[in-house]
Amino acid sequence: MIKVSMFAIREKFSSLWKKFKQLPKYQRYLSLLLAAYFSFAGILGLVVPYAVEKQLPVQLGAMLKRPVQLNEVKINPFTLNVSLSGFRIDEPDRSDFIGFDKLNFELRFWHSLFNGAISIHDVTLSTPFIYAERLKSQQEIQFNFSDILAELAKSPEAPQEPADKQNALPHVIVENLSIANAALLYSDKVTNSQIRYPAVNLKVKAFDTLNDIASADSGNHFSIHFVGDEGGEISTQGQIQISPLNVIGELELTAIKLPQFWSFISQDFQATLETGQLNFKSHFEVKSQASTEESSVQVITNQGSFSLDNILFTHEKRPLVTLPRVALEGIELNLNDKQVVVERLHSENLDLNAHITSDGIDIVPLFIPSFISQTDDSEPKQLDEQEADEQTPWSVSLGAVSVKNYGFNITESLVTEETPWRIAPLNLTTSAVYSDFHKPIEYSLDMIINDQGKLTSTGQVEVNQPQLNAELQLTDFALTQIQPYLEPFINITVKNGKLDSIGAIEASSADDLNFTGDITINDLLVKDNQHRKTLLKWQSMMIEELIFDQAKQTLSVDQINFSQPYSRIIIAEDKSTNFQQLLVNTAQAVADETESSPKASKNAPEQTNADQQAPLEIQIGKINITDGSTFFADNSLTPNFAASIEQVEGSVSQLSSSSNKAAVVDIKGKINRYAPVTLKGEINPLLEQPYLDLDLDFNSVELTSVNPYSGTYAGYYIDKGQLSLELSYLLKDNKLNGSNHIVVNQLKLGEPSDSSLATSLPVTLAIALLQDRHGVIDLGLEVSGDLDSPDFSVGSIVMTALTNVITKAVTAPFTLLAGIFGDDEELDRVEFGAGTAVISDEQNSKLTTLATALLDRPKLTLSIEGAIDPASDGRILQEQALRLKLAQLSQLDVEELPKNLSPSTYPTQGPLSKALIALYETELMQNADELKQQISKSTEPDSTLNETQLLTQWHIALYNTCLNQQVVDDNMLGTLASERARAVKTHLVEIDKVPANRIFLLDSRIDINQGAQEALLTLGAD
């Protein structure tokens, strides 16, 4: 049956073929052409779509090792319109990776044929998506498409084409290209962050790969628009030329939310970006520039602007930095010329919160990435000279800087515990700034400090040759703001005071600074925290024409004017002054400094002589005092003393630390309002060796006003009297010479006081001797002293002048006795030999003179204290203890031992030798023969000891070892001291016949005096 059918079909085709051959020739050709066309249409419209639809997912999936899906492929064979639907490449787990809903394009056959190009019309890509993802990996950075790249890298390389074919650019024409509603998603599994742009659109019109975009009408227009998931837009539009590459357009970023990008790096920073957005706009041009050697790309931008808005950084919910706006305007860039031009930088309303401690500014580490080692001290890599010459530096210019309403909230804990400072508003403007700093930068700055002072400054800064020229003005700066910095060191409270200054600064380095200007402090009021009284105040203090030159180490002032200055000086009950009590924890501060100094000195470089600065030279033209006053009180006296010096007027002129010419002093005032006091002369305290030549006059000062002094120190109160003093002092080359003319008129003593500080001198007798028949004591006293002497001091003018005459005879009683009784020796001590309490002949003579004086002064008593020298006395006591033990072991009396017994003369045989060996073995618990063997072995081979020498060295070692074993305790030393004191008393009582009840032995055993081998003598009164 099948054979019959095949035969019928064959016959049918044979019949048709015969008929076809009988057709005219043109009909046969037309039929063939139609058959070919319909065959092509059938293959293109049916077979190719089917093959692509079935094979593309399989082949591409096999190549990429990924699931690939293609829902539908359509090709219109007549219009050559191609449509692909539902294409996607998934992740291995079938999650989304890349794909699109539909791709349409139309190939214009005849247009392509006539133009010799591939001409495409209306390319439309609908709803494409790309989901890129960074994966967690212990190795190198991995993405969700890294496996695809790895698979493609395994593919065999395509054969290289000839160079001319490689450079040939195919001619492609695209009338319209559109990508609509594309979705881009990038997520980072390492930082758990993502960026999503759900609406991306691209349009290209009249695109031609060979088109030259000489004008805006030449086609190749494009536009791209991104819309972020959290707001913000990125758009660019312009024209593009493929060969040579040329892109001209506009780029604009609008309201880009920065926190979404910060999340990618937030793990590397401690600070958190809470809010902030970025705006950018610029015209740009990218050109490919071909040369004979290499191709380069030129990038040019202009008309650019950049801004950051509403920036807020926090840390643990604490605001760190708030910046409403910072903007760059007029940005231009030229890549080839390495040039950036910014017309203006403008910023406003910054608010910064920081804490300054000994570790630095606390917010700085919060902005340092964790991957940057803060301890990396390695030097940056240096370029060699050739590389440095070949690299052209970038040129950056900034036309102007404008900063407005900046605010800084600083909490300072470096010196104080926590002191807040508010610097706001701060405004700054500058002139043009260039990266090579070939021109100085002019600036204008003003700021408010804690709402209690304003600082303004204008000037210019040169960076290449460091130089600052500035005008400064500080207005109404409240000195109360520095109170926290005074509290740790000084017990005062600055209750009021305003500091004003205006001047100019010139500086080229930290060691070369010049200041010229005026300083004024008005309405100063300083309280003493201990007494809660005013310590210092004035209405005004004006420093005029102050000039400081750091390089020359000079400070000059035209004049200093004090108006209504006042100070309060108090002497407390313990005789300390209120100024001494101002210091806080002085001992602790010194201890802290001592502890820190070794570390500081270890880390600090050694200073050479060249590094040490010369002393500061000070020149003060004149110091004027108007309507000054001082209050003085002495609470160490009973009753307390108080006085005031008022109506102080005068001046000190031409004060200098470098000139040999002294300053002129002319000051006058009144004590308690009516007793005039004047101070005139010359003075220069600023010299290394101060100089003064002063006359100080007190006229008719009531002595009753110094009753507290006379009652406390003289032992009597004063009922009546006046004092006038004419004091003249000359201090030159640290030598003080002076003459005091003291006149005491009608002095009358009152009742004696019960002061514990009253002098025991015969005050009434002295007054009776010095006072003339008119009731006047007229004394002229010459004084002198050496300021280099550590014992030099200046006491009270009144009391020193009155007591010097009285005390001169009684200040050195032993010297006085020696002079009276014809002996040049010091009678206040008796010397002894080491380890003994035997009085020598020389000391016998001294005691005889002392006994004569005691017998002639029956009211005198004598106290004796024994003393020892631990070193010399202790050594003798050790030898005595050793001799006693050796005598006992050898069954001899101590007196029978050789007087010259010593290590080198010690017998090497006999009972003393045996005693020494036994004592060694008993006290050291060691065999003496072992010591002998050690001595023999330690001898050099070429100098062998004979038996006699060996025995001698052995006994020397035994003797010294036993001697060092003897212990001399405080009891033995105290006994020796007591024996010395007793020997002196015995001599005075038994030999010199001084009554025993006038001589007292002090206890020398409890607190042993270890000054010397002597007995110390002190005089008293019965």
C-alpha cells in the first residue's frame, strides 16, 4: 500500500515539473524567486525563533553554569521586527540576577543596504533588571557574577584579527534606542547594605557610529535618568561620538541621600552619618586625543557646582558635626592640563561638638578608618628626582572662601576637669587660594567667645615663605572665663574684669613672632578664697604701645597706667601671708612634676646651648599709679595689727632689664590717712643682679599703732610715742649698704604682755640707756649685707631698727664669754678621740675657761649632750669587741693583748692564732681550712706563696672577716655618747669646782646625736 502511495507522489511531482518546464522563462524565474522568498520568510519567521527560543537558554546556561530562561522570540520576516520576551539569567538558587521583560528592535534592510550600514529602528528594552551582590568571602572580593567571569575566562581566545580590521569601526545606525524602567540593585552582604535604583531610563536618538558631532543638530543625542529608591536623581544628557571618542553633555546629581552610601563603609568608622545629601551639576566634555605614541583622554568640565546639605554625624546618639550646607561654585576641570578652578567655596551654620583631653580631640579617632594604623610611623615613599620631574603637579585654585555662622562647642579637659567653650558665630572670608601658594591669602575673621568676648582679625598669610601679617582686636573678653584654669593652682576667684586688646602680629615661624599693640583690663576684681575678701582690684590697667619681638627676645612697653589699684596683704597666725596661701597643693604639684619628669626627660631631645633662649629683655617706659591703696594686717600678733596706705600717687620711669640706667621711683602716700610716707630714688629689679638706691621716709608714725608688734616681740605695750624714719639703701652687685636714721620721740612703755614670742632681752634697760633727757632716742645705724648669702633677709623696718642695738650683745653668748675671758676657742663644744670618752689636754684648757665664766656668771646654767660619729666610733667599737672575744678565747686579759694588734701583725701561731680560728668557725659556721685552701688556689701559678706567706694572708682574711662580723648597735653608741657628756660634767664639777646643780646632762641614748665625736654645750638662765 505504501509503495503505491510513494509511486503516486512521484508521478505527481513529475507531472508538475513537466508543466513548470513548459512555462515561459520569466515565469520560471519569478516562481523560483517567490519560492526562495517564502522559504526565507518561513525559516526566519518560524524556524529561527523556535531554534533561538529552545537553544539559547540551553547553550547559554551551559556556558555560564546558570539557569537561563527565554519565554518567547518573535521575528517578523517581512518588517524584520525582532521581539524577545521574558529573558533572564538567574542565580544558581533561582533568585533574580539579570534579565528583561521585552526587547524589540526593527532592522531596516533597505536603509542598511542603501547606507552601507547596519540600520536599526526603534530599539526598546522594557523593564530590565540587574541585581549585583558582593558576597561574604574569606578570600578575595567575590560578587554574584564572579563565577560567570571565571567561566568566560575559560573560553578559548578568539583568533587575533589584523590591526587594520581591529581599528575598523562598523557602521551602525540606530534611529531610536530606549531603555524603560530599568531596575538596578547592588547589595553588600559584608556590610549588609544596598543601593537600589528602581527607575532607570535611557534614550538615544539618531545614533550613528560614524557621525561627527560638530553641532547640536548632528544627532547622537542621549539622555540617562536614574531615580533612587530613597529619593535622589542622577541625570545626564548630551551627544556622543564613537570615533574618535567625544562626549559632550550635562551631568546632574540631585538630592542624593548619603547615608545609603555611608552604610557601605560605616563598619570602618565609629562615627555615624545620620543625614545628608549631595548635589552636583556640571557641563562636561570627554575627548579621545590620539598621538603617535599613545592615546589619551581629555576630560573638561565647567559651569560646575557641588554641595553637601544637612550633614549630621553622630556617635552613640551624640551629635558630633552638623553642617547644613557647604558648596563649591564655578567648578572647572582640565585633565590634560591638570588644572582645577573653583570660583567660590561657601559654607554656613556648622555646629561641631568636641572634647579635648590629654589624648587629643575625641572626635578625631571617630573619623579615622579602622584599616588605617594610627601607629604607622613609616615614612611615605619618596619619588626619585626623575619621576618627580616627569610628574606635573596639579594646579588647583579657589577663588574665594566664605564661612558664616560656624559654631564650635568644645569641652576642655586637658588642664581643667570639664570647661565648656562656645565659639559662635565664627565668620571667615578669604581671597583666592592657589595650590602652589604663589600669592598670599588675605583673610577676615571674627568670632564670639562664650558670648563674653569678641575676636576679630584681618590680614594675610604667605605659605611658601611662612609669614603671617594680621591685625587683631579682642573686645570685652570676660576674665571670669579663665577661672577654671586658675582653680587647680591658685585659691582666687576672678569676680569681674574685661580684657581689651588691639594690635598687629607678624610671624614667620613659631620662634619668630612680633606683636605690637595695646592691652587694657578694666574693672578687675579678684577675691581671696581663703579669706573671702578682695585680694586685688583696679578700675583700669592700660598697657600702651606694647612691642614683643620673640626672635630678639625683647618686650617693650611705653607706659602702664593703673587707676585706683588696691591690694590686700594679710599675715596669718602661722606667719604665712595670704599670697602664700593662694597656692593650691604645691607639694602635690611638685611630686607630680617629679614623677613625670623622668619620662619627659627621656622622650625630650637634649637641648644644646644653641637651643637655649636668651633671657627676655624688658623695657618699660613708665608705670603710673593714680589713687592707689593697700590694706595690711598681721594676725600673727596679739592683738592683731592692721593699717592702710592710701592716696598712693606716683610713678616708676625707665624700667629696663638690659640698660645699666636705673628707673626713677617717685611714690607718695599716707599711712592711716595722716602720716605721710614717701619713696624716692632709683631701682632696676629686672637686672640679673638687681639695683636700687632708694630713700624711704616715714614721718611721725604713732607707735601706738604698732602695739601688736611691741607687745608680741618686745614684751611690752606702748602707751605713747612717735617714730620717724629716714632710710637710705643702696643695692649694687648684690651688695646692700644702708643707713638708718631713727628718731623715737617720747617713748613710754606700758604693761608687759604675756606673748610667747616676746624677747627675753632687757628692753627697759636698753631704753633707759638710749633715751636722752628730752625723751628722744636718736640712732644712726649703718647696715650691710650680701644678697648671695642664703641667710640674707630683710625684716620689719621698725622692729629690726629698734632691736638690732639691743640684740647685738646677746646673739652670741659663747663668743661673748670667750672674748671676755681671753680665749679664742669656741666654747660650745668639747672634742674627743674616736671611740673614747677621755678629755685631751687641749680640751682641758677650753673647759677651764668655760668654768671660769660659769663661776663669774652665777645665773647661767649649762646643758651637756654627748654626740658620736657612727663611722669612726663604730669601727673602734668593733675592734674593741673583737679584742675582748679573742682575749676570752685565748684565756688572756685584754690588757695582755699586743697593743699594735692588727690584721698584718697578727700572730700566725700560738693561742691567739687558735683563738682567731675558733672565733671564725664559731661565728661564721665555716671551716677555717677551707678559707686557707681558697687563698692558696686563688694565687697566680707563677707566684706561688710559701707557707709563711700563706699563713699571713690566711690570718689577715680571718681577722678582717671576724672584725666585720662584730655588731655595733645603738645601745653601744648611746653609751659612748653618755660617757662623753658625763666626762665633761665630771671635769667641771670635780676639777673646776662648778656647782653640780648648775650643770645638766641631756639624755644621749634615746635620740643619739650623730654629728661628730664631741659633747655639745648650751647655755641657759636660772
